Amino acid sequence: MGKIILTGDRPTGKLHLGHYVGSLRRRVELQNSGEFEKIFIMIADAQALTDNADNPEKVRQNILEVALDYLSCGLDPAQSTLFIQSQVPELCELAFYYMNLVTVARLQRNPTVKAEIQLRGFAEGNEEDGSQRQGIPVGFFTYPISQASDITAFKATTVPVGEDQEPMIEQTREIVHKFNSVYGETLVMPEILLPDNAACLRLPGTDGKAKMSKSLGNCIYLSDSADEVKKKVMGMYTDPDHLRVEDPGKVEGNTVFTYLDAFSRPEHFQRYLPDYASLDELKAHYRRGGLGDVKV
Ligand code: TRP
């Protein structure tokens, strides 16, 4: 049997360069490698609702945005099946049965769920202190189980995702193991496929913060116009100690160079910056000082 990919995203916003570097670029490469018999890319709208139940319109609107972002970066419907999670109701059905194979304690230990509970302010509600915290929605708490349905329903062998999804795949593997040992060999054991380039695991935001994120307002969106991209790039965080063009500058931790590491290829220099043969030369000039009057 050939290898099968399943992966996807929650449609809670337009996709940005962080998504591109962290997952989309790889997906397109995998698609074009011809190594996979089937590829399923899922827009996880039902999962997005688990922490957006009060804003279904946002999820609905972003289904199309995410689909367009997929197409724009090279996912090809002739090679990959793009689909919407909620349109496959059997996924919910399967999750219902998997729920019997997972303990509450096991879900509570899931590091990604834990981190997201903190991030969303879902900490246990306490009505006595009059706090507004609403507690953890059960659907949200159990989404790792629904993710196991997504993966196993399509007999996925390979799940290309970012490192934050590792606990979900681990949880899926446990469910597969349990299911198969109780009911007989049925489900395919999936493998996680992490991004291969360590430097590209996470792209910082344009403000130099560790992560590109909608709430930080430091994103370059795939759907941004060329002018918007240019404006964002020109306003990017560089080396805060580099005050005058002639001063030496630091390349390490300099967001512009992190982006260049992620995106530039030798042939780009000939085309856009013919004064430099390579990124190393550009870096050397920045370190020396005096780089800044380059026309772009
Ligand atoms: N949890 C993933 C995310 O936050 C989306 C997702 C849902 C997914 N089901 C999946 C990813 C199955 C891989 C496999 O982006």
C-alpha cells in the first residue's frame, strides 16, 4: 500500500509567511515529489469551532481565505484533495467511539492542549470569585480525539505538521494502538513528519518577536499585496544598536537576515542585488557597516 498524507489547518484567519515556512512550502514539495499515493489537505472548521463557538462567522469566512491561500502557494487540486472537515460528518461519528479509548487524565497531560488552555484564558472557572473565566469547553478539551479521527479515517501514514502538533500525533498513535489491540488490526499507525530545516521551524514576526501571529499584528499574509509586503518589510525589526548606516551591524537575531536565510537563494542576488554574489557577502557588508544605500 502506498503512503497517504493527511494534514490541515484551522480556518481562524488568513495564512501568513509563518505558515508558509512552517508547513505550506513543505506540503507543496511533498505533493510534487510523487511519493504519495494520496494527499488530503483538510480545512478544520469543526476543530476551529472548539474555541470559537461564539464566532462561527469568523470560521465560515476564513474557510475560503484558507482555500485561496492553499491554491496560491501551489497545492494543486488535481494532485491533492482539499476538503472541509465539517462536510465529512463521519469524522464526528468516529471521534465519538474513540472517546471511550482515552482517559480524561491523558487529555489533561497533552502539552499542546495545556498551553492552549492558558493562551485562551480557559483556566477553570470559579463563579464564587465573580471571575469571567468560562472554564474549558468539553469540545475543545477533546479535540485531540477528533484529530485522531481525521488522521485515521483517511488511513494516513504520514502527517506533516509543525512541532506544536507532536502531542496530537502521539495521542493519535495511542488511540490506534488501543483500538487495534482491543478490536483487531484495523487502523493504520501514522507517523509525524516534522519540518526538515531546523532554522525554518519558526519564522519570527516582522517585529522580531519569536512568532508570527495574528494577535501580535506582526504578520506578512500570503494575500498581502506587493505594496503591503514592501511596507511591512521596510518597517521590519533589524539590529536596534545599528543607528547609522556606516556603523557595523549584527546579523544574528536580525529579523531581516532571518528572513533572507529562509527565503533567499543564490540566483536571487543576481536578479535583485547584483552587487552581491551571495547572502554571505551581503551579511559581511552589514557586519562591516555601510550597508544601507542599496536600491531595492
Ligand atoms: N490541529 C491542527 C492545527 O491547529 C489542524 C488539524 C486538525 C490537523 N486535524 C488535523 C492537522 C489532522 C493534522 C492532522 O493546525
